[in-house]
Amino acid sequence: PSTIAFQPEGTNTAGDLGAAASLTYTNRNLFRGSEQLSIELRGAYEAITGLEGYQDQNYTEYSVEGKLVFPRFLAPFLSRNFRRRQTANSELSASWNLQNRPEFHRRVFSTAWRYRWTEPRHHLAWRFDLLDLNYVYMPWISETFKRDYLDNAENRNAILRYNYED
């Protein structure tokens, strides 16, 4: 019930070439009840061209994601009859993403608790996110990016500025 998968990728973003790879471990019967655990490690690199005023011209990204899926509702507040009638699963996940761009460095932590279920009789599928949290931290923003996009009165965009400030 366990697998390991390796997936290489080639990327082309606006003419900038790069490569990425992911390694995923999956166990499809973790607690002997069809629970599925998956852990994915991912890395990416992109050679960015055409940026002026930046020291580093490359983009790197590293991430790890863990996911645990239970083939049933994990919810004590639902009636037994409702849980029995639905084809459902409960998903717990957490991820950490590290991005180093020429313009800024960003760290993102995410966690979620989701429910998915279907009603085959009515051909309906539902998804309810009980918890979906994202924490974004930017330890460094280049002076060029600040000057050109955040502080420049002609290019000032309140939403953009808000997203890159503490």
C-alpha cells in the first residue's frame, strides 16, 4: 500500500527556463482503515532574465507538504445516520513553502482541515473547509522592488503595498 513517486518538470515562464522536481511518499492504508498519508518534497529553480537592478537573477523554491486523508467524516457533531449515508472523507494538511526571488524572499506556512462528501443519488459533491490558515512572512524585500513598486507614487497600488508590508 506504499508508493514513492518522482516527478521531474521543465518550466518556461515568459521565456525564463527552469526545472522542478518532486518526490512523493504515499501510504494508502496507514492505520489499517484505508487512511492515506502523503508527504511531498518539491524543489524548483528558474533562471530569470531581463531584470535590472537586482543582485540575484535566479528564483528558487522549496516546499514540503503533508496530508492525511480519512475515508469518513471525523466530526462528532454529525448524526450516525448522516455519516452512514454519505461517501465522505476528512483531510488534514500542512505545508511549508520557501521562495527566494530576486525581488523578495517569502515563507508560507499553510494548514487545513477539510471535509468532502458526495450525494450519489442527487449527483452532488460538497466541500467544507473547517479550517484554512495561511501565514506569510517576507524576511527580505529588495530596495529596487520597494522603490519601483511600493514607494513610487505613479505605480503605487494600495493592495500590492498592503501585501508586502508587515
